[in-house]
Amino acid sequence: MQPNSVKQNLMAGGSSIGTFMFEFHSAGVARAAASTGAEFAIFDMEHTGWNFETIRMLCATTHGTGMLPLVRVPATEYHFIARALDMGAQGVMVPMVESVEQAEKIVNSAKYPPVGRRGCAFGIGHDDYKGGDVVEKMTSSNEHQLLIAQIETADGLENVEAIAAVDGIDVLWIGQSDLSASIGIPGQFDHPDFLAAMDRVIAACNAHGKIGGLMPTTLDFAEVVVQKGFRMLAWSGDVWIYQAGLKAGMNSLREFISKS
């Protein structure tokens, strides 16, 4: 696996900014995102119809851009996690993590022996179809891959300290829509209970050397997220960014026309 500059930066105390991809999967979308300065892109398989052929293409066209390809898999299952990494993802995000057992399964599915149980296949997408020493490849992958556990349910929040203590998990990522719904305040990201949940996740991260992550979709919320100590941030998602940009431009054109 190639060196992971995002992980290196985060573990050194820095921040990293990227985006989500839900809708657009052309061969050029990764280069377009990378040209804006995005440091990572999370290609979503939880809320989309994308299959592994799509994921393989997206990962392949991301390599060489300087942007890190990550994949959100649909569930905590070996065949999702290991296959995403084999397709060339340099890390995975797993939704709805609620227990130590789930977090350990993520690590076991992603890491090669002796750390985990990921199956060994080399000279394919994840190692750029190159030969070389397999032990070195296994060690490099175990070291450089980024593993993200999403905390987005009341049970996950209740167990967040124990989840954060699992070796191999790098990032605890709040799924704000699901978490707010699970604790009875859907969409109320300024509610005291949600702000307290954010504080609890960050405290767990700080206690166990993990990184807090979140996807802010407004600048006001982004400021709160940064102030609370979240350091891995995805700025919105492709379809919403497109809609916002198109709407702003069209509204400006309508204003110009109305004044002419």
C-alpha cells in the first residue's frame, strides 16, 4: 500500500479535509475533486447502488491524484471490508458501529496476519499490480490503511469509550443524521444533547489516541465541529455541492435578468 499522507498528518496532530461521493462516478470525478485541494474522497456504498466494479474504477482513477480513496462499506462484514481494500481503497469507513465486537471485526477483516485475518492476494488493484516482497506488502498495508468506525446510534454512543480503546481503529466518525435520530432529536445538531454527544466522542478519542471525524454541511456547523476538536472533516457530498453551486449561479442569473 502507498504511504497514507492523510493518516500520517492526522496522527501527527494535524487535520485533513475531503468530501463524500454519493452520485457522480465518472472517470474524471476524482481528478476534479483533487484539483480543489480535497485530501480524501469517501466513496459511499451504504446509501448508493454502487457495486464493487464502480468502486474499483473510482479507486483506480483516484490513484495518482494525490487524493486518498476511502470507501464506506454497507455493513461490518468481512467480504465488504476486505474487498474494498483489495479494490484499491486505502481505508474503509464502517457504519453503525455499536460494540467492541464490531470494532474488532473491522480490524480483523482489514488487517493481514498476524494482526488480522484478511485474505492474501497480491499483484492486483491494491498494490498497483506490482510484484515484490509479500511480507513487506502486508506490513505496509497494516500500517498505512485508515480504519474509520462510525458512531451514529445511542448504543454506539453508550459504548464509545470501549470502541475507542480497540487497537487498529483510527477514527471515530459521527454520523450526525443517524445519531441525532437515534437519540430522539433528528436533525437538531445544535441541541444540547447532540452537542454533549459530540463532546463525549471527542473525549473518547482524546483518551485513546483516536481522531474525531464528521461531515459538516454548513459553515456555521463546521465552525462548531472544528472548535470541538474534530480533525478529519468531509465537506458535504457531491450531489449537494452541485445543487448548491447550481442554485447560487441560477439565482444570480435571475437577479441580473430582473434588473435588465
